[in-house]
Amino acid sequence: MSRTKSEEEYTSDDGKRKRTTDDDDPFRRGKKLTRTPQKSKPNDEKMDRLMMMMEVLMNDIKEIKTNQREYQEEMKRMKEENEKSKRENQMLKIEVKNIKTRLDNMENEKRRNNVVVSGLKLVNTEQKSMKGEIKEFFKGNMDVEIEPKNINKIGPNICVIELEDKFDR
């Protein structure tokens, strides 16, 4: 029985074609493709729900990103404000230090003009009468003329005499 080429291609089983094996060239062979299953309604509903959830998540992410940008800008402004306040605080500290130094110098200068006298009994507490008594005391006992600016009685026998300047001492 001689078969023709077209007859040889077919097998006796169910009229199927024979596969030719080509061992020399593996790329020439055909590949079997699997078919994708047909979509059904429950999968479509699941996909729609998933898509809706994805949209909601994307909107939430966008909102979070905008809020984050706003917070970053606010933090930047607050940092700048903080730096400005720190510089201002430093300047104020320097100014307070200078003022304290000036005040200490003025107090020291004022104290230099003071003379403390103890053992002198002043009867009156009025400024004019105390000034007169002090002038007489210094003139009579020490032969010195002074012009007291202010007199403060500290105790029964102690008083502080403030002079005009340190050269009166």
C-alpha cells in the first residue's frame, strides 16, 4: 500500500494530523497556548469593587500627600520663625548683659560717693536738719567742708552720707 504525502500526514486515530518532530531546529516547533477562561459576572463585580477600592485609596493617598506638603511648608515657616526668635533672643541677652554692666557701674560709682558715719547721734530725721548737723560735725572735728546730696539714717548711731562726687570724700 502506498500512501501519498497527504495521507501520511494523518494518523488513523480520529483523523488527526501527525506531528512532525524537527530535532534540528527547536524554534520551529509550534507552542501550545492556553486559553484564558471566559469572564463571568462574579469576577466582574469583584474587579469593579477592587477598582473602586483602588480609586478610594488613590484619592486618600493624594489627600495625604497634599496634607504632608502643607505640614512641611508649615514646619519650614516654624523653623524660620524659631531661628528668627533665637537670633532676637541672643540680641536681647546681649543687651540685658550690657544694661546690667552699666547698672553695676552706676551703682558702684554711686557707692563710691557714699560715706558711712557711725557713732554720730542724729536727733532729727528731717533732711535739712541732718545736713546741717553733718556739715557742722565735719567742719568742727575734721576741718573739712562737704556738701551732702542725701543722708539716710540706717540705725540709731549710723548714717550714710551721699556726696555730690567722689572728690568730696
